[in-house]
Amino acid sequence: MTMITKVPGGVVLEVRVIPRAGRSGLDGTRDGALLVRLHAPPVDGAANAELIEVLSRALGVPKRGVTIVAGDRGRLKRVRIDGVTTATLKVISER
């Protein structure tokens, strides 16, 4: 499994989320996925909304350019991000 897949207009990123964390933010990689800690609980889509906001802010893209394409009810998700390249994401994931 590769963490970043190039698609027309952007990329699809494998993301592992940890809801109910002390604070939100990117936290390296784990098991071939970008690790994102989210303060929000996984209730009524709150964690998914916060994931979109965290990725949008970290990558400098509008929220409408970040879409959860798979795993919206689990910890492991596939997220499409429009307007970025695989090189940009590699730099972000290595932080």
C-alpha cells in the first residue's frame, strides 16, 4: 500500500486518524498512512469535518478541495486533495 496516489487534478492520501486527541494536527506517519490527531470526537461527522479543516490548513488548499473518498466511518481513510502534487505531500508527511 502506498501512502500517496497521483490522480488527475490532485492526489489521494492514506490517512489514519486518532479522534479525541489533546489537540489537532499532523503527527508523522504510521503503518503507511499520514497520522492526524483530531480533538473532535467521532460523533455526527465532527471528526471528519475537523480532518478536512486540518488537512486544508496544513496544505494551503480550500476546504472544498479536500474530500474523504473512503473510510468515512473508520480510523483509516482515503482522502482526495485537489490542487497539490505528490512532492508537496511527501514534504508534509516527512515533518
